[in-house]
Amino acid sequence: MARTPVVLLSILLAAAGCSHKPRIVVGSKNFTEQVVLGEIIAAQIERRLPGVEVDRKLDLGGTLLAHEALKSGSIDIYPEYTGTALTAVLHQPPIRDSEAGFQKLQDEYRKWQLEWMPPLGFNDSFAMVVMSDLAREQNLKTISDAVKRPWKLGVGYEFVERPDGLKGMQEAYGLRLEGDPITMDLGLLYQALRSKKVEMAAANATDGMLAHQEFTILEDDRHYFPPYECSLVVRSQILQQFPQLKGALEELSGKISNDTMRKLNAMADIDHKSASGVAREFIQTWK
């Protein structure tokens, strides 16, 4: 039986109170990229703060559960995306200036005694994807190149409703659709492209499948999609408790590009390596 977010948070709070030993608790949301990042964070702390106990509370759930767990102190760190935090947590409209958006988050989150570390280096924004052979045949490089004809579009369930989703993109580009968009689980989008059930998909820029050359991302040449830069959000109290922690976490800043994140996701999703194994390989290669 699936546990509700309230029950999960209660379990986390109870577990947090069971030990008085100094420790750092790393959390993540409930999809591959987040779990891999959680393992990378944990491995980096273990490497740089030897002797410090690191607990993993990964695969927690969605954005709001992870955010509330951080605020409550049941986790100390988790990776978050600037665009998600602005819209889902702060209920602000999308901010397309990445520096302005980041500053807004820093200012607002400090009211909760939470700090944003400098971005890791990748932007997990939406990405309009087509098959590479179709892109070559029709000379498609940008979303603007695709407005010449209507498209069978595949999307995740949120893309139709989001303020930075389908409606705004169509207004920005004049992109025409062949019928209504076909909604599906995000994990099915690439299968739908391969089978020609859809011709274009609204995917995520760091999906592991995009490491395959058979897929092409159309450039967002009008810069419609706001940035979803990934950063680590940390409780101020834990930074004070462990003075070396900030420097250890900042070492990760700028170290994970979009291409690197795609490859890490592919190792987990396609090659079926464990998230901890992927993290170890990344740390060993990077350090």
C-alpha cells in the first residue's frame, strides 16, 4: 500500500529523532536523476568529511515533500531546480533571467534558514525532441524551423497545464499541432517517437535517452523555456555545524554539464547500473 506524503514525512521525522550522533542527511526526489545526484552528494561528503556519518533518505517523493522534509530538518540537503522552486514552492511566475531567478530564490529561502549552493552546471529544462533522421530530412535545428507544418506531439501529463508549457510555447513560436497532444508517462515518450506514434516530444533536456544519437533536441531559439538549473539546497544550521561542508558541496558546482547528466542518467536507466555505482564512477572520474 502506498504511503501518503504525511505518513512518509512522519516516518522521516521519527527517524531523525532516534540518533544523537552528529550526521548529515542527504535527500532526493523520486526519479532517477535525483537519486543519482543524491548519491553523488553523499559520496562527496564522505570523501571530503571523513568520519562524518552520512545518511541517505533518497527517493522521497515530489517537490513539496522534499521541501517540507528540508524545512523540518528531517533531511539536510537535496538537489532542486530553479524553475521548479520558483513556480511550485514560491508560486511565482517563471523567471527567464537565470541570475535574477537564482537571487530571488536565495532571498526567499533564507527566510526558512535554507541556502542555495552555486548551480551544478546543467539545466534540466524542457526540450523539444525529434528523431534525428527526420531532423536531417527536414533540416530542423531549432523550434522555429518546425513551424512550417503541424506536428503529432507527445507530452507528459504536466506539460499541457504548466505556465511554462504548451500554451505559452505555441504563442511564442506559432507551432501547430495535428490534433490534440498525446499525453503519456515521460518514460514512454522516446518509445512513441521510435514507433512514430508521435513526431515530436516535450521531454527533459537531461534525459538519459538523449545520449543516443537517434534523437535530436531542437534549439529553443526564442528562449521561451525558463532555466531549470540544478543546485543543492542546504539547511543553514548544518552548514554551521559542519564548517567544511560548504566548501565540499561547492566543489560540485559547475562540474556536471547537460551532457554529463544525460550520460549519468543513461548509465542508470539504460545500462541498469545502481545509482550508488553511477555516483562512484562519477566521483572517481571527476576527482
